[in-house]
Amino acid sequence: MEVIEGCDFAMMPFEGGENAMRGSFQYTDLFNRLRKIREQIDAETQSWIEKGVKLHSQNDRVAANLSMQFDQCLQYFSTNPNGVTITLEMEKDNPFVWTMVRHFFLPY
């Protein structure tokens, strides 16, 4: 079912009186709000990447703990727990940025 921007919500059989979802479809507004949320998430992610480089170079306690946790995860996943194969890498020696790839092997 295709819905046009600005169309009112259809009343459902279980709705009535005070129990109703009134409004209209505002896809453009929703898209803009979601885009702003994505921009904020990306900005915060970038700030952590930049902080991670700085804190790692200063031998910060949080950076050191994350490095240790990375090593523990690397050791754990190297054993293929429960048959799971994962490639884990720390990007540019930044303990705040990890890349994890899960490998799926399909049975023949």
C-alpha cells in the first residue's frame, strides 16, 4: 500500500474514541530528523576517533584499558568460539576504533 505525503492515518478497527492514532504521514520531516540524528552520531564517532589518537599517545588509562580489552578479544576470538570466525583489527593503533568482521561459512 503506497501512502502519499500528508495523507491522514487510516483509522484501524481496534481504534476509537480516545484510543486512536491521529496524524498524517510526514515522510520529508521524518527523513530530515533522521538525517540530523545520523549527522550527530557521525560527529560523535569522529570525536571519539580523534580523542582516541590523542589519549593513546598520552598513555591514558582508558586508552590502555581499551587496548588490553582489544588484546583479550583478539585472543578469545582466535579460538573460534562456538565455531564463530571473526577478524578483529584496531584501526591505526587507535584503541577507540575497532573493525570487526564476522565470517560466515556456508555448508556444501
